[in-house]
Amino acid sequence: MSSSKKIIFRLMAVLFIAAILPFNTNQAQAQGGIEVNGATVAVAFGKTITFQARVTAPIGIQQISLLFRGVNEDVTRVEPVQLTPDGLVSFTYDASLNVFPPFSQIVFWFQATLDDNQTYTSAPITFAYNDNRFPWREIKRDNLVVHWYAGDDAFGAAALDAAGSGIRAINEFIPISATQNIDIYIYSNAPDLQNTLLLGGEDWVGGHANPELGVVLVAIAPGPNQSIELETKIPHELAHVMLYRSLSKTYAAQPIWLLEGIAAMAEYPNPDYKHALDIASGNNTLLSLEGLCASFPADAGNAFLAYAQSQSFVTYIRETYGTSGLARLTQSYSEGFSCELGATNALGTPLSQLDVRWRESVLGQNVTGVAVRNLSPYVLLMVLVLVVPMWGAIDMLRQRRKRAKQPN
């Protein structure tokens, strides 16, 4: 073979190897992974979560683990699992001791070490941890989805109408984006909702919103009083979801009185709020706004008063400073200002002074002080109007006396 033919042959060999090398590399990578088929999840809400799947690999599997966590959690649970000879794995998680929030999303995947001592991870799979103890029905409009299990079609439609009205009311004083879905679950009685929240690791409350998940839970019984309850509870909890979506990570930096006050403004007007305020104002037992920055009282009576004060106080701020004032206030707290100074930064007045002005203006406390403050601009104007001519008259009188004393 001539030298020129040898060179051509070698070049062709190099090109052939270069052409097949990527294919062989990809093939080795494919052979080195794990494959998950037929993955299923069986949820017994509040009790167990059972994971099952068939996991296979091109070479032997030394050990395998199931990993899972809530989509909004930072901590991943890792559970070693046994693999049957035909590749089946099954694991039952005790959801009564290690709880997940109701209607949250859970993601899981498998991780295996093969005989080549390399660790491989499968693609993640997400499922909904729903309260499946009830025969939920569903109705949807735009991004609002109402779920209920007691009551007829008219009840579901009324709930959806109340949710839509709530969104419109909230939008009047908070600029919101309603593009993501919000799921509203209506339990027919308080014990059902209470049990659900306890199984999900939450304390008992009359209603509940999980803003991160975009989920609202309320207890409303179908019947003659359903309209007021629908228009009260659903808008209130919706407001929390919309506030969270508007404020994002700074939602937790807001004072509780501000969050609850805004949410209460979206409710159907509650006449009992005014009654509670009148009694507390008359008895001098109103709560300090500063004391409502971090939390509300635990006892029911003072908690109700806290809601009433927050609703009235935030309404006063809105009427005095406008919706832009509310926006400046939430922005100020988002920037890390303290509860007292956040109001100063946003509205030019400390929270404690705003509290005093609200009590005077809305509840009529210190009426004399309010009257003097309201009249002070007119008094000042009157003084200015009278002082100038009086000063002129006095000066004229002094000049006459001075001339009178001069010898002729």
C-alpha cells in the first residue's frame, strides 16, 4: 500500500471513530441510569400515603431510597426502600405523625446506587395531597375554582359569585393580578374543617387561607344564612391569598393588624364590629395597635375586638390617605421598617399618633381635643386677619401720643 493510501485510510479511520464516539457515550449514559415505571400514589388523608413503582436498571441495584417533600418545603424526607426481585418498591408513609398541609402539592423521586458504585436519580413526580374523605363537587370561573360537598348547584354558584365579588372588592384598594388559580374548599360544618386543619398540622380557626398554595378553606352550611357567610368568609380569606401574591416574600413582614384589616374590608359589613368598638371605647378597653403588630389575642373576645379595630383603623387610613397611602404603608413594612416607624415613613405620622387620631375621629374620644385641632387653622387665620389692623391701629395711636407730647 502506498504512503498516500495509508494516510487516506488513517484519516477515514479517525473520522469514523469521531463520528461514533458521541453515540457510544450517550449509550453508556443511558445504560447507567434507572428507569421508573408505573408509579402510583394512594392517599388516605391524614393517615397514610402509599408510594408504589417498578424501578429497573441495566446493572444491579445495591440500594434504593424514596425521597419526597412538599413543593414549598425546604426539608426532604429520605426513606430507604426494599426492591423485590422483579423491581417493585412499595412504601407507606405515616401522614398522621409527619403531616403535610391539606391540598398541598408533594413531589417525590427515587435515588439508587448501582453496582458501579454510582448514584442515579429519577425524574420527579408531583401529586396533590387532597382531603379525599368527602365527595367534592367543583365549579370554575376564570381562575376561581370552588369545591363543595354539601348543598345543590345553586349553593356552588352562589359561592362562586361571592368569590368573584370578593376579588372585585379587593381590587378596589389593592392592585392585584388574578392570573393564577385559587381553590376554595367549602366544608359544611366547623367540625369537618377543624378536623382537616388539625390533620394538616394547623390550629383551629373559623377559616383558613394557605397563601403559598393559593388555597382557601371555610366552613359554611347551606341554608338561609349562607349568603352572608359566603360574602364574609370567602372574600376575607381570598384577600390573604391576593395580598401574598402581591407582596410575595414580604407578606410576613406586614403587621397583623394591617393584613387582617385589609382582609376585613373585603368582607360583608359586620355590624357587630361597631358594637364591639363602641363598648370597648366606652369602657376604655381598646387594644393598642402596637400590641397587634405581631399577633392577635388568643381569647375569642379580644380576638374579635382585634379584628374590629383592625378593620376600622385600616378603613380610616384608606379614607384619610387613599389607596396610595395603603400601598405606601405595605411598601414601607416590606422595606423592613418597624411597626411604629413604618407608618412614619409611609404616612408622615407614627403609628401611635395615628392610633390616637383614629380614636378621636372615628370613635369620638377626646372630642374637645378634636374640636380644637379642627378649628386651629381657622383660629390662626382669624388671628392673622385681626393682628395686622390692630397692630396698625396701635402704631397710629402711639404716633398721635408722640406728636401730642412734642412742644409746639
